[in-house]
Amino acid sequence: MALSAQAWRRPSVPELLDLPSTRAEAWRWADMGALSAAAALAPIARAEHEEHFLDLPGARLLFVNGVLDEVHSVLDRVTLIEHVAGDHALGRHAQGTGWSLRLDTDAAADPVQVVHVATGGENHLPAEIVLADDAVATVVETFVGAGWSNRATRIALGRSARLQRSVRLLQAGGFVSLREEAELGSGASLVSVFLGAGQAGSRIDGQVVVGEGGYAEMGGALLTAGQQRQECAVRVRHAEPNGQSHQLWRAVAADTSVASLAAAVEVARHAQKTDGEQSLRGLLLQRTATVNLKPELEIFADDVKCAHGATVGELDTRALFYMQSRGIPKPRAQAILTRAFVADALDRIASEPVREAFAADADAWLDGAL
Amino acid sequence: MATKNAEAYAAVSKKYEWGFATDIEQDFAPKGLSEDTVRYISAKKNEPEWMLDWRLKAFRLWQTMEAPDWAKLNIPPIDYQDAYYYAEPKAKATIKSLDDLDPEIRRTYEKLGIPIEEQKLLANVEGAEPPRRVAVDAVFDSVSVATTFRAELERAGVIFRSISEAIREYPELVKKWLGKVVPQRDNYFATLNSAVFSDGTFVYVPEGVRCPMELSTYFRINAENTGQFERTLIVADKGAYVSYLEGCTAPMRDENQLHAAVVELVALDDAEIKYSTVQNWYPGDENGVGGIYNFVTKRALCQGRNSKVSWTQVETGSAVTWKYPSCVLAGENSVGEFYSVAVTNNRQQADTGTKMIHLGKGSRSTIVSKGISAGRSDNTYRGLVRVAPTAEGVRNFTQCDSLLLGDQCGAHTVPYIEVRNPSAQIEHEATTSKISEDQLFYAMSRGLDQEAAVALIVNGFAREVLQQLPMEFAVEAQKLLGISLEGSVG
């Protein structure tokens, strides 16, 4: 395949990336072909970025094709450093210069906003968020434009540190692949919420290791339409006792799209008193769409509470009927119920302006699909 | 960290009761696997040319395939050349009646409690009125040594044969259905089986016939270093009903032995097949030495409208279990059921579950899986529920519960759900727990010792599945659960 002129940051062809095939269990529903297509997208005009920054104090980072636009960025406590590559199949391609947020003990930073603009071709960017004991941070990331955007983010939380992380994928085309690796110290808390409400394909690859008494949430909503394919493959590993985790994912699939949710909880041998919960639910808007679910439990300790629930189907016809009987037209009733279905996942965002912005993006998507 | 619960389960060693070997003269195929082995087996069975070609095709295919490694199993590489693929008891001229059967083999079955005479009851179940009868096909290593109640079954029109006899006597029927549900190229172990299968059972129940008795096959691996590859094919024609039981044991040996079976079920319009398994292959000793590698492909095709297939399995044996009894629900309103209890102890590993492939409108499936892990074992439920775009109004309910006895074992749940039709209602629930101190305390305060209390609670946990078994099997299975857990339950 010919290289696009815009594939300038790392001029490698996805076929040569040595990616796993869909025969590998963790990549069963992956859409690797989409990477080549995304990387080969012709250059497009740079999207407007201003509107994607929320009205919040704190750092604003604007990355255009994985390169910091210093004119439009406010670094605040964020620095640029060199990152070494990890060993994840996609994540390892994101290496070199990337951003870093490091907070000292007891520090609390203003929210960090990162907007990633892609203009075709492929771009890769590593990042790290390192919070010392009792530090608190909020990070909001937004992906817009078109092309293949590949990210590797390493998160390390000290004792009782807290990180709220919200990521929205709003690219109009191409593919976004995220690799998240997080390690939580004792009593630390990580809440990660992802919203896929663009037209690009996506794969969210997460690995969270929870320490003693730690709390982890990995969740979000993937909304797919057209021929789009979005998936998450996240794994929460409880390495120490008394940890808690929630994985709450919602998928809405329209047209001929495919949404796949694979979430795993792993409880190590001595991680007693772990409470792991998974809730995966899929909603099919048309009969040509597909939802795949894989709620996986891997348990080696005997005194744990782990449960998962998974459902797929259409909207509850009784609820629809009830609303219609109260004078709400059917399309409106469908919209309200679908919105409520998605809102479950977004409610986990603690910051109100961020939550409202995410809900507005989800609403805009639903207005288009319904 | 050892919990109080775990501490209670001090090790009490208990031997595998079925671990004796029978000393009889046997004919072996030359060791190893090649086209010659396949020809040897085919010739031994006096098979027609088409059957040999079918086997050879599978063998050539197998050589190009790789063993699957996606299951959560830790299996050392298997040397397929270091095993015998065929072993048969040396034939006495011709066996006219059961009296001619080698007394050693006969004694083996007596010891196992399997009636190869046409006796009335399999187990002394009180209150079973009228007396229940079971027809048995006994498979000893690679050959079927006895099939009972043949005449009576024939009067009802039911064909109950060893598969090698069926290939000779009913070639058209076998040709029509063999490999239809599990094709030769299906998977590594099924392909191997297609090449070297030695015996097994063939059942055909004609239109509108309700099989007058339970049918059963009893598999016994006896010879050393021998793999057992049996093939079972059951066809229930329109409106027919059959209940089929399968049991298995093997002697205690230090090497691992291979068992790669294929079971194909076909249910036409309004037909129902109930397939029950109590799998009790030798599981190896407490250090994981020896035991059977159990790689089994079981699949049912619910081809007709309103057809129904119900799998019930109690898996207590084998060092390694790789087994996913499945239903392809092609017929309108067809029903698939899967009830499973899998118990692992010591170093056993089980990766088992089911696939429900919904293709027909209004098809329904129920999955109830109970996993019990003890010792240092690993127990995985792996299941797939798939709904095709054309399958309107599908309903599935899945429940998988795991019980952990001790803190050195693992319980895993890997369900896959793939839905392509919005009218489907798919529900999945799973829980993982241990026996609560309260339950144990209550049972013991009523005078039960700890072992009996745990057995009672485990049986209660598995009750939904055990209820699905025919009565004779349910009694045996209940006992087996207790025995399998001995050593983990102090």
C-alpha cells in the first residue's frame, strides 16, 4: 500500500506492524484492517479545536497529528518527555516524545485538557500520569479529525491518590486505538470513562492493576453507526486484598455497525475480600447491527464477591408502550429510553461540566441515529 | 492467605476406585500415527472403501493443522507418535453370545458395576416402578465388546449398534449423517478423531418412535499408552425421542493418555434427544501425575422445527478436560439445553462449556453451569451464545456459578455473547463464592461431620443440574461428587 503523504510522523505501513491476528483470543473482534485504511486517509483540513476545550481552568494541550501545538497550548504542570515503548501490540508504536503529568504528595492540579487533532495519515503519542501519595487530578481527552490516532498512556497512582479520567472519541473518520496501563497503590482510586461517539473505528485496550483497598472503574459507552466498529478490551487485575472494581459498559449499535465489549476481572491468589462487578449491556437499533459481549472472570481467591451481568436486546417494549400511553410520541420515547441507557455509563464522571459535555456529544449522536 | 474455610480442608488421600487395570491379551496397532495406522484401523474394521477414503482425507487435513491453545489449560506438548491408536482384546473365534466374552473383560464390567447382561436395573434405586431397563454398548479400548437388548430395540425399530457394525450394516444412514454436524475439518482433535476413530455407538430412532429404554455406552480405556477415539452418532427422526447415557473410566497409570471423541446428534422435526454424561476418567494423582487428556467435540444439530436437544454432564474425572457440548439451533422454535457440573480437584484442569448457535426463529436455549474447584485445580466455563440476523425472537438464559473450596484453586468464567438480531433476549448471570461459614456451621450443628456437611452443600449447589439426570445416573453422580472432593474436604 502506498504511503500517504501525511503519514509523516512514523512512516510505517500498518501491515508491517506485526499486529496480532483475530485468531488470538484478545483480538477476536478486532478490526485490524481498519488501521491500514485509517492510516491511508487522505489529508484533511485541520479541524477547529477551540470548541473542544471546555471552559475549565488548568492546562490545555493541543496535539496536531501527535505534535504539540505550542501556540495554542497552556502547559501548566504538564511537561514533554521522552517515553520508552511498552510491549503492547499497538501501544508500543507510541514512543518518543509525549506528555507527562507528575504531581507531588498531596498536590491537586486543575483539570488537564488534551485535544488531539488528526488530519489524515497515522500519528502516535505516548503519555504518562504519575500521582504521588494523596495527589488528585482530572484529565479530559478529546479526539477529533480523521486518520489513525494511536495512544499509549501509563498511569501510576500512589497511596490514596485519585485520578478521574474522561476520554471522548469524536473523530469523523479513521481509527483511534488507545492503550491504557494503570497501576494503583493502596487505597488509590481511578475512574476512567470512555465515550465513543464519532464516526471512526476504535479499540480501547486497558490493563489496570489494583492495589490493597484500591478502587478502579473502567467503563463507558460505545455508540456505533454505519459500518463503524468500536470495541473495548479491558482487564482489571486485583493483585492485593480488599480492592473494589466496577466495569460498566454500554453499547448502542445502529445500521451494520459492530460494537464489542470485552471486560475481564482477575483476582490474584491472595487478593481476598475483592469486590469485582461487571455490567455489560448492548442495545441493537437495527437488525443488521451486531453487539458482542465478553464479561470474563478469572478468580484465584476463595473469599471474594464477583458478579457479572450481561444483556443484549432492543428497548423494553413495555416501557415504550407506557410512555406512548402517556402521550409521548414513539420516536421521542425511544430517544428518552436510549439516552437513559447511555447515561448509566456517563454518570460516573464526577465533574459536572465534563459530564454535561459528554452527555451532549452522546445526545448529538443519538439525534443522528434515531 | 489461607482462609478459615480453607484450613478446614485438610488433605485426606482417597484412591480412584476405578483405577484397576485388566490383564488380557490385546492386539495393538503399531505404535505411532501415519497413513498406515489409518489403513490398519480401517482394515481391522473391515470397512468399505469410502470409509477409508474419508479417514485418509481427515488424516491429511490433520497433518496441516495446529493444536488449539486458546483454552485456559496448561498442557505439555503431546507426542502423537508415542501412543497406540488401536488396541482390541484378542478375539475369541467368534462371539455368539455373551457367554463367549472374555471372562476378564466381563469381570471388569462387573467390578465397574456396568450390566452387560440384560439385567433389569443399573443401580438399586428404590421405588423405581416399573423396573427401568438400560441397553448398554460397552466399549473396551478401541472396540465395542457387547451391545445388549438388541432384539427388543429392533422390534421398536431402533437401531443401536457399535459404529463399526453400523458402517457395514447401514452404510447409507451412516454416510448421510457422519461428519454432517462435526465436519472433518472442524478442529484439530475432531479431525484426528475422524482419521483414527476406532469404535463408538450409532443410534437411529425412526419417525414417531419413543425409544423404549435408556440407551447407554460405557467407555473404558484399559491398555497402556493407548488413545481412545470413539465416535458417536445419534439420529432422531421426526417425532422420535431417545435418552442416552455415557459413562467413562480408566485405570490409574503414570503416563497421560489421550481421549479424543466426537459426538454428533441430529434431531429432526419434533424430535428430542437427551444426552447425559458422567465423565470419570482417571484424573491423575494429587501431584498431577498421569490422568486422561479429554479432548472432546460434542455437537447437536437441531435441524427440525420444535426439535430439542438437552446436554447434561457431570465432569469429575480427567487430568485435562477440553469439552464444549454445543447446539446448532437451526429449526424454528428449536430448544437447546446445557446443564453441567464440573468438579476439579488436585491438579486437574477443566475448560468446558457450551455453544448455542441460534439460527432458527423463536429458538430458545438455557445454560446452567456449576463449577466446583478444589485443591490446586483450575476450572473454566467458556461459552458462546450467538444469534444470527435471521433468528427472530430468540431467548437465552445463562447462569454460571462457581464454588471455590480452598484458596489454591481457580474459577474462571469466559462467556462470549454475539448478537445480530435486536429481538433477541439474552441474559447472562454469574457468581463466584465459597461455602459460607454459616451454612457449614448450621449443617454441623445438626450433627453432620464436616465432610458430610460440605458434600450436602455441594450437592445442593449442583442440584439444578443433577435433577436433569436420569435417576440411576443421578445417584451415581451424587456419589461421585462426594468422592471427587474427598481429599479437599477434611
